[in-house]
Amino acid sequence: MPLRIGCYRYDTTQALFDGTGPATVETAATLPEIFDRLVRGDAFDVGELGLTFHLRLLEAGLPFVALPIFPNRVFRHSCVFVNTRSGITGPADLVGRTIGEFGTYGQDSGVWAKGILSDEYGFEPSRNRWLIGGLDHPAAPFGFTPHPHPADVEVSEVPDGKTLGDLLDTGEIDALFSANVPRCVLDGSPNVARLFPDYETVERDWHRRTGIFPIMHTIVVRRRLLRDRPGLARELYDLFGAAKDAAAERYRRHRRLYQVQTMVPWTNALVERNAGEFPEDWWPYGVSANRTTLDTYLRYHHEQGLSTRRWSIEEVFAPELLDT
């Protein structure tokens, strides 16, 4: 039987959807829907999952093993939004504030943002009040994952019928940590701004100093399949790697054509600028090229009270792929 794979349709995974591979590949309208169908619906044998959700499920004993395949990576200084009337002009002003977070306390974007703010500016999440809910539509916290948080961190749910975007726009919360850009920002509300308005400059400086390109998601496979099908982990690693490499090659090839396959002006200039800052494989899979990034994430996850101990890379990823 072909494998059932669930993942988002990125350029890194686009080639998996052409119907010629050894798997049936499905996506969904949102990433939380993919996660939910993987964890609670038993819809997929292999699926994309946020790193934090995988670590939480490891502690809960659910039967997944991660593969060092990372289809979603985003720099996260840009994911912190503030109300312009709150008086927040820099990280030091976040102390004692009410902050919203989408879906759960400590989703992947929040883990990275809190960790970076802690390392760089001394941010302490325990000194804030946290509200969890839907971003632009009322929603309860994610139902497919446990919701751990330290006892000294005040976490509560957004009131019924309210959204984090609206609360930020009206000033009922002072700041928001979000994987997605809230509608009020996209609509140009004067009441909302980013904590780091010139976030690209800040993120590029941080990347040059740390070498870290933050990883959000990994690919997981059901443990019984790895037991029953020797070599499957390596097959999946090669399958996803080939899809990612095909996407990267398209960018390299289209430099000659000024990236005319996109509608975004100056995409070619951005690709050329990035080529001067990143290695040839700027989106690497495998353990060795991502060890610093993964170790940092595992440290953040434990420091923020989302895991009872600090996991090691060797415990999280399939043993047969630790040499990648």
C-alpha cells in the first residue's frame, strides 16, 4: 500500500504532489488541520508536525519518530506585534504586559521569539500575562496537543467570541506572538506595529552572529512503520530531499531569467543577496548542518517549561538518520 503523507504545499514539497511518487500526498487549508488529522484522526502514516507538538507528544508517549526533514523555516523577530498606544517601543517594554499567542502557549514561532528575546534582551515570559486563542477567528486552544506551561506563568484563554487580532487592535492586549500576520496588520491598522519594524536587518544580523535559520516543523512517521519497513526512514529522507533540491534548483536556474516565474518585483535581487550570506544549500536537511539550530530550539523548549527535561537530538530523530 502506498504511504499516506500529509504536509503543506510549499515550494520545498511541491514535487511530492505531482502524483508520480510512492505515496499519496494530501494537504489542508491550514497547518493546524494537518497536525490535527495526523495526531487525532489517524489520517496519515507520515506527516508534517510542529517541533513543539512533536516534543509534547513524545512526553505523552504517542507513537511518532521525527525525521531530520524541515519543510518550514522562518526567522521570527518579525512575529512579535504590539499595540502602538501601549508604549512598547523595544523589548524592555514588554515586562508586565498582557500578550496574546495563537493556539497554544509556546507554539514554534513563540518558542523561537521568546528564546531569542531572552538570549538577546533578557526577556522573561513569567513576568507577563498570556492569552491563548484564535488569531482572526474565534477558536479554542489547539485540541491535538497537550498544553504544558510553568506554574509561575499566567496563561488563560481569550474570552468567547473574541480574537487575538481584534484584542491587539483595540489595545485589550499589549502585544501578540503569532506564526501568522494578523488581519489588522494586513489591513494597515494604525493601532498595530511590529516590535522590530526593520525586522529584516535585525534578523540578518542575528543570523550572521549565530548561524541559525530557525526550524518550525519536522516530518514524523509512525514508529510501527519504521519497525515493519526497514529502510523507510532513509527512503522518506531521500524523497523529501529530492523535492526540496528540485525547488532550490528552480531558483538557481531562474536567476538567469530574473525570477520571472514570480509576480514579486526584485525577487532576483533578493536571491542574489541571500546567495552572499547563505551556503550553497541554504535550506539543509539532516542533522549535521542543523545541529546548532536544533540544540538551540531544544534548549529554548526546556527553558520555557514546555518539556520536563532537555531532549537531545539523538532522542528526537530516527537513529538511522543521525549520520545525515
